[in-house]
Amino acid sequence: MALIRRTEASTFDPWRDVDSRGNWLGFGRLLEARDWGLRTEWVPPVDVMESEGEYRICVALPGVGKAEAKVSLLDGVLTIQGERKAKAPPTQGETTHRLEIGRGAFLRSFSMPSDADENAVSARMDDGILEVTIRKASQSLSAARDVNID
């Protein structure tokens, strides 16, 4: 790891290089802060789209199977959570030089728009992308339920 020289006039701020999700910034990419013992989860990226009749949320979950992901609705909040496990622990005599693939638990929550039909939600997983579709309606009824992933 290279040291960064600070000028005497600069104020020391240990959190200066940490973004709002708790990740360390460096060399134009995000590095997992958990490598420094600060975080034990990762945040999968999402795309949120809207068309005339529905909302779609696509979540990149490479290495996560349907059994490790859960989609649920409660009080107008859509929650996507699960866990990506390490493929294989280091073997005897093996040295790990870098770990950049996020592992561990994840959780993303989204407030449902007022025109979302919470009774018309579907989810499917294909090639590491979880796609959640929420139909629009004139009125939504708030009820807790799990959404099956196809």
C-alpha cells in the first residue's frame, strides 16, 4: 500500500476517503472497507426503471443463487436481502494477495411509490440479475408478504 503525503496545512481526517456507503475510495474504484475491518456487508448495484404500467428494479447478484436471495414487502417498503458466500477458503500454503469480490450479507430497501400495486409484484433471477417488477395501480393496499423468485 502506498502512503499518501499530506501537506502540513491540510487537516487530518481519517474518513476523508470513505464514501457514503462506508467504502474506501482509491484509484477511481471502490475498495471494500471490510478488508480493514470496518464493514461486513456489500452493496449490490441496482437499476430502477419506470414505464407507463410498471416499475422494475434490477439487482446485480453474481454468485448468488435464488436460495440465497429474498424479496419481501412490508408497510410500503420493498426489501431485497441475502448473502454471497466465499467460493473457497484459502488452502494450506496459499497466500491471498487481494480480495475485491464483495462477500457476506447484503440488504437493499426501496420505498414503494403511492401508485404501486403491492399485490402485483413478481421477481425472477436470470444470469446473476434479480429483476423485480411492480405493476402500477390506482390504489395500493399495504400488507406484509414474501415474493417468490422464479
